[in-house]
Amino acid sequence: MEYEIKVGKNVAFDEDIPSFDVTLVAWDRFGGGMTHGRGFGVTKAEAQTIVKKQVRLYNANLTYTTPEIEQFFSGGE
């Protein structure tokens, strides 16, 4: 089984108070993926903590839903 951590913006994402969703996706050998919510509507600091823990536990690849989220989450504005 392969694992992937996806970080995306929450539906209630606001520029003043940004919130993120962190999801673990478990991919099976047939190409099907099962999602597991790891953080819903969390702050950037909380999301970074969740991501670090999940990447370490599952040896997962980190992906972002959009390039803008990647830039913002990685430190850029």
C-alpha cells in the first residue's frame, strides 16, 4: 500500500484566517484510493504538525490541491 498526504484549503478558507484540510489517502495496488481525514479546518501551524506526523508514520508523499496552496503552506504569501 502506498500513502499520500493531501493538503487543501478548507471550504471556509478566509484570507484573514486561513484554514486547511489534511487528508491521508491510502492507495491500493489496483489504483483505488481510500481517504482518511486527518485535520479539518485547522490552522497552518496545526496542519504542519499533522503533516509532519503523518508523513513520518506512513512514509507518505506530500501533495497540495493547488499551486497557490503549496506556495502559501510552504511559507510564501
